Amino acid sequence: MEITIGKCGIACGLCKNFNNGCLGCERENISRNECIIFNCAENKNIEYCLKCDDFPCKLMRGLSRAYCPVFTSIKLNL
């Protein structure tokens, strides 16, 4: 069984939205481009936030584990 991991480091299978409307952060952000965590990791050319030299950064510390911009309307003011 293949495990999908989001850029935030959370296993997609643990997320209540995965396969319940969500296709995973990479596929969702190709069309929506909404996730600030995904965009940050992409801009730094890293696979997961855990591989970032700045982890845990201000961005990650300010979010709940339940954060997913595809299914919430949370707007961050960092």
C-alpha cells in the first residue's frame, strides 16, 4: 500500500478529507493553488516541511493539524 504524504508532513490517509473530496495536496494545488504550506515547500524545492532547515517555522507553528485550505476558509495574517 502506498502512503501519500502532504507537504506539511501529515499522512493524507489520516486526514478526514482525503478520498472524501480531496485528491491530496499536490493534485489539489495544481488546480487551486491555495495552500500556503504547499507553496512554501515548492518554492524552497523541498519534498516535505520536515526536510526544511527552518522547520518548525512561524508558518507551521501557527497552524492546527486540522488545517487544510482546500476544506477550510482560514486566512492567515503572518
